[in-house]
Amino acid sequence: MTGTKRRHPVPDRARRRAVRALAAQLGVAYSVAARLLAAGHRPVVFAQREHRPFHARVRDTREAVDLPLGRAAHLSARFPAGASGVRTVLAMLYATVEHESPEVLPAVDELTWVAELGENAATDITCEALDQAARRLLDQDSWHLWTRVEAALTAGEGHPSPRVRDAARVLGRELRTVSLRGSLLGARETLDALLLRP
């Protein structure tokens, strides 16, 4: 015996090393990098998203502050969770927060101003309380969650704002016709990836 210890092979060590390297390269959370690798996304495609022309980034950030549908679409594209229906569930969460806790919504002029910066980080900081409130909704049992979502959408259909009314009608149809139970985990992963970013 030479006294040297053999390293025991650890299952999946290479994959974890690759995920850590990708997370460091892209500046994203470990969980986001793991999903990108698992889904077969090429790192260069993700990186190119962050290095597009200013007008394209402004278009994205305008979508990111358009509640509830735009922000849901924006986040589901930035943090793909793989499950279908994640965008719809996210939009329903934001509509519910808007109905139950309007005080956490940033002011419209603040959202308009920050959207013109073309920086995702700026919209994320501005919407942080809103995103956290949406994520907290996912911590309760699904029966109570869907009850609250349905109440928010029903109230939204009679709201004086055309934006709220239209979103509530679109989401109300989805709630009645599509099974979204399987998308809750994907919505949780998307919001966790957003909120846990370094």
C-alpha cells in the first residue's frame, strides 16, 4: 500500500461540475443552469439573449412590467421550466396578487420609467415585492390557491380597468378549460430561479 487513498466515484459529479461552470459563465443560479443543461439549451443561445441590441432589450423589459400577462410571458421565457402552462399559472398568480394586495404593485410611472432602461435587473428589483408575493401563494395547498385565483379572476372581469378586465377574461377561460395542476411546480421553479439569482 502506498498510503494514498483512492477517490470513490461520485455519481453525477461531472454533471454537477458542468452545471456549476455554466452557472458561473452565465451569471445565473445553479438551478437555472441545471435546467438549461437538462433541457438541452445551448449556453451561447442564453448568453446571446443578454447581449442583444438596446431596442430588443427595451421591448423585453416593457413586456416584463406589463402585468399580469406580460411579466408571466417574460419570466417563463427567461427561466424555462419545461412544463406547459407555467406562463398561465404565473399570470394567474400575478393577477391574484394584484387583486388581493395592490399595495405591493409598483406605481405605473415607476414601471414605465424602469422599462425604458432595457435592463432585466432593474425590472426585477422594481417588481421584487410583487414576485415574492406571487411565490408565497405557491406555499399554500392547491385547493386554497385555486379558490383565491378564481376569486381574483372573477373580480377582475368586472374591474374598471380594461387591462385588468381583459387579462381576467383570458385567464378565466384558461382556468376553466386547461388542467394547470401539473404546472405549479414549474411556476415555483421559475420564481425561485428569479428570486434566488445572485
